Amino acid sequence: MTDTRTPSKSATPSTGVSRRTLLKGSAAVAGAAVGSGAITGFPTIWAQNIKNVTLRQFGTGVSNLNAVADKVKEDLGFTLQMTALDSDAVTQRAVTQPKSYDIADIEYWIGKKVFPAGVMQPMDVKKIKNFDKIVPIFITGKLTPDSAIAQGTAPHTVGFVEGKDSTKFAKAPTEWMTLIPTIYNADTLGIRPDLVGRPISSWKDLLDPAFKGKASLLNIPSIGIMDAAMVCEAMGEIKYGDKGNMTKEEIDKTLKIMTDAKKAGQFRAFWKTFDESVNLMSSGEVIIQSMWSPAVAAVRAKGIQCVYQPLKEGYRAWGGGLGIAKHLSGLELDAAYEYINWYLSGWVGAYLNRQGYYSAVLDTAKQHMSPEEWAFWMEGQPAKADILSPEGKVMEKAGAVRDGGSFQERMGRVACWNAVMDEDRYMVRKWNEFIAA
Amino acid sequence: MTLTAETSRPSATAAAGRVRRVRLLPRVAPYLQAAPLTVTLLLFLLVPILTIVAVSFWDYDSVRIYPDFVLTNYTELLTSPVTWKTYLNTLKYAVLTWAITLGIGFTVAYFLAFHVRSTTWQMVLFLVCTIPFWTSNIIRMISWIPFLGRNGLLNSSLISAGIIDQPLEFLLFSDFSVVLAFVHLYALFMVVPIFNSMMRIDRALIEAARDGGASAAQTLWNVILPLTKPGIAIGSIFVVTLVMGDFITVRLMSGGQSASIGLMIANEISLLQYPAAAANAVVLLAVVLIMVVAMLRVVDIRKEL
């Protein structure tokens, strides 16, 4: 504004200054235009106005990374605004305020709740460049052609809809994908090896009376019930038809066992957020509990021993993906596809793999990782050099081996996926009774 | 309405109209003065509450709510033993917190009002009481956790002093820690109104009691206590309503192991079960209103204000 006003005072000595500022300003604009266009590997849209596009993405904290937004601005030129919420709030907002976001970064079991509400649009797989390279768990449900399909809301069961305007999930892959997988992992129990005093090998160890008052469970009903089911099944108390879709009797029996354990004082606390689980573990209040992979890393970063213990019954897996809101169209929709293609093109994949998660397209991520990193994170080999986090902090010293081993060993041993059940409402009520008991 | 009638008439009667308008103003003025508050309350209190009541009769599934008139939300709520257990538990917290904050509040206020002679010192000490309020209540709550934990400050100093040899488990993630946090958070809400009531007591009454031969205890019981009742009632209303509606303190300090009604509602909201949450909120509102009315029945606060 000052630039346009000052030149009108024509013959005053201030013109020189104003001309210089004017030149400086235009040079910066030109530089920005060149810079933003030069690095993109995706010359699909060359329209200059894409720089004015702002995509609003919201989702759970795990993948709402500022580094990704910064890189999007650098590589693609448009702005990505991120909001991180907990999974309950994400579900709620996805359904009740569909206009408040453009891209939803949600877990598959949340997708099972959200998609039928008709607030999102499926994606045309023809426009997804690396579609063929996506890990087959998300397409057919099988990691290798002969592996078994895990229980629960397996991503491939809610990964496709029947048509462009359909909200009905398809039984087999179609051309219309609901969510493009971004990030997934296999969860298990975290332990303090220095305090448990014996090897831990089974989910049932969570309820071992030896750990009375030192165990914890996560208090997010739809995930907590799965951990509880893994425990009950390992104890040999219950044989489930499908842990991800229990009958009322199975829910009752599972929570009866948990309530008895709670009344006997087995649990020290129940946690709901990431930092709560880190604090419980690092303070020594709890020595065995359900945990998330980065929480284990956070405890270890404090110099406290913590192991993400592989268990013989297998893992409870979860996965998230990007979906597009129904209201998106035109240039913004193009930008969204651009963003999703970029997401699968390797940089983000490498970033996520370095955090201990897995990315959907492994080939492209591999190109962005060093051979040492790839061997440590994905092949389960001892680290040849110090392993750094994406921010450059040392996560693991040379010689360390990833808990649980390689990608194949971990993702190949998934017993069930995070799920939403048909008896969801009943389960939640019973879960609340368990917490209140 | 009278105004529109006036304007339609010719100017001959304008003088008469002016007289009437002048006479009208004093009658309308109080309503105009009350209007902003009325509108605010209607918009931000009555409408939301009516909405909650309406929604509490709606039906829902895991993602959406459906306008309807069903009583299932209330029957599920009132027939569940968990509801009753949770209400009892919340009431237990309310009663314990109330009794302890009353004891502390009364003592502190008594000290400030009758033992501290100079007004300056009274004000200084009163401000000292408010210092904890300079930080957020979440911070004040969370700072108890490292203090009370199994390897926390208190346990480690007790162990190193040789008083105990096993850490005291009940200190954290228990009813003890919940009530402790409540008392810490809400004691000031008791101190302020009681102190205010005590400052209004005419000192001559106390001198008269002493001249009449009353002991210190008798003065306290028969003179000071009855006159501070309004302050006690106001403080009690604050503390009880705050504890009844709380959810974060109970969740953090009990380690998610205890339930309160607020927590129950928060859980239901987070699972999109709005109608169930609304029904729960309506019942809670009724219970709290009954408690407040009961307190006002015992003490007439308006008489003293």
C-alpha cells in the first residue's frame, strides 16, 4: 500500500527510496513464483492460481505433521492447513461439519463410520499414479498372496465403494477408493524390561498378578476393547468369532474379565492421550501397558529402557488414509489429487518410515531413505550407523535392532485391525460400565 | 403500539401525545433497561438448554442423530446401575470436597477477618490466597502428579526419611488424589464469600457478646456463625456445582479409573451419542438445581445481601 501511495508525491526526494522498495518487492514475488514452480515433479497443473489454493486437512495427530505442510508449500506451491484432533473428535467433526475440511486424514475404522454419512467423495484410482504400488494389504487384505486376512475392520473391506456416488463399501477392489492409505503400524504392549523382571511373550501377561497395580490399558473404547480381546483370547478364556465384530455375549465376557482384574487392583491407570502413556511409563507408575510406537520411542529418548514387545499371538494393527470431502471440486479437487499423488511419491513415506510407522508405497519411500535406514526400519537388521529421527535427533545407536524385526515379520503377523463393531453402541455402554466399576 | 397510533393522527393532538409519551417513558424504561440482560439470557442460556432438552428425546446411531421422540435415552440412563454408581461417586466427591473446603475456608476467613487487625494486611493476605489462581487449573492439577507418584517427591522423601519402606500407592490415581485436587482448586471459592460475610459483621455485636459474658466459642457459634451463613451458602453453591460438573480433574487425578457424571457426558459426546449425553445433562441439571434450592431453603442469602 505504501508503495502505491508514495510515488504520487512525484518530485519529492522520497521517490528514490520508494522505487527501490518497489523493485525489491517485485523481485521477491518473481523469485517466489520461480521457486515454487521449479522443484515440483508433477507438472499436471501449471495454472498459476494454484498458489492461491488452500487445502484444509484435519486428522489424528500421528500424520498431521508441520514438516509435511512445509514441504507441500515448497514442492506443490499451495497451502496445506493442518488441524490435529483425537480420533473421537475427528469422527465427530468429519460427520457433523463436512464443510469445515477439504481433506480428512482418518483411520479406516473411522472411515467405516464416516463414509456412509455421505460427506466424502471416493477417489478415481486412474488419477492415482502409484496405485499399483500400494501395499496389497490395502487392496486385497493380504500382504503376500498366501497370508491370512486379519480380523477387525481390515482396510481393504472399507477401501472401495461401488461407484462414484455410492456410499456402499464394495466387496472387491473397484475404481473408486475411499481412502488413500498413508500411514499404518502394528501395535503391541510396551514394557519396562528393567522392571518387569521376566521375559514377556504373550498378551495375557498384562493381567499377570505379578504386575498388580502396575498395568495400564488405553481408554479409547474401540481400541481398548481390542487389546482386552487379545488378552482374553491369549488367556484361553474366550474364543472369538471375530474380535473386530463381537457379539453381545463376547463383549460381556471380555469386560467381565477386565472388570474383575480392575477390582482386584491390576490397573494403575487408564490413559487416553499419547503423553499420558509416555508419562505413566517413564515415571515407573506402570511397567506394562498398551502403547503406541512413537510413545515407546519417546520414553527411550528420555534414556529409560522401554521395549515394544512382540507377542506370540500377533499384533493389533491400525491404518489411516486421506479422503476428500464431498464439497471439493474444480481447481481445489485437482490440488487435492496433486497432493495425494505427491504423498505417495516417496518423501512423506520416508519421513513416516523414519518415525517407525509404515508408508503405503514402499518403493518410492525407499528411494528417499539411505540403505542403512532402510535395513534398520524395514528389514529388521542391526543398525550400521546411528539412526536419526526425521528431525535429526539420534533415535537408536548403531547396533540396535528394531523391536519385532522386519516389515514382513511385523505386518505379516497382524491378528486384528482396529475396528468399529455392529454392536458398537452396546460395547461403548459396557466399556463405560467397566471404567466406572 | 401507542406510538404508531399517535403518528397517524394530525398535529393538533401532538401536545397531548407528548404528555402521554412522557408519562409512558417511566413505565417502559425499566423494561428497556432489563432488555439486554433478558435477551442475553434468552439467547445464551434458555435457548441452548431447551435445545439440550429437545435433543435428549432424539434417537441416534453411531454417526448421526435423528429427530424423534423416544424415551430410550432416559430409560437406558436411569435403569443402568452404572448411572447410580456414578452419581453416588460424584456426590461422594462433592460432599467430601464441600466439608473440607468449608473447614479450610471458614478457618482462613476467620483468621483474616478477626485476627488480622489492619485493613492493609487483610488485603495483602487475601491477595496471597489468590496466588494459586494466577496459573491455569490444569497446571495446578497436573503438578500434583509428579509430587504424589510412586517415585514422586513425597514418597521418595518419606522413604529416605525412613518413615515408610514401601511407596504409598494410595497417594496418586485414587479417590484421595481426586479430593485433594478438588480442595486445592476450589478452597478459595469458599474463602472469598465467607470472608466477605465476616467483614460485614458489626464488631459491636462481638463486643456485646463478650460483655454479656459469652466465651469465645459461644461467640463463634451463636454470633459469628449465624451471620456468616449467607457466605457459607454462596461458597457451598460454588463448590458443589463445580464438583458436580467436573470431568477433567476426576479423569487426570484418578488415572481414568473413576467415573464422574461430567466424564460420562464427555465420553458420550466424544462417541457422537449426543442424545444420550443430552439426557444425562438434563438429569444432572435437575439434580444440581435441587441441591441449590435445598441450600437456599436452609439459608436465605437475599436477606443478608
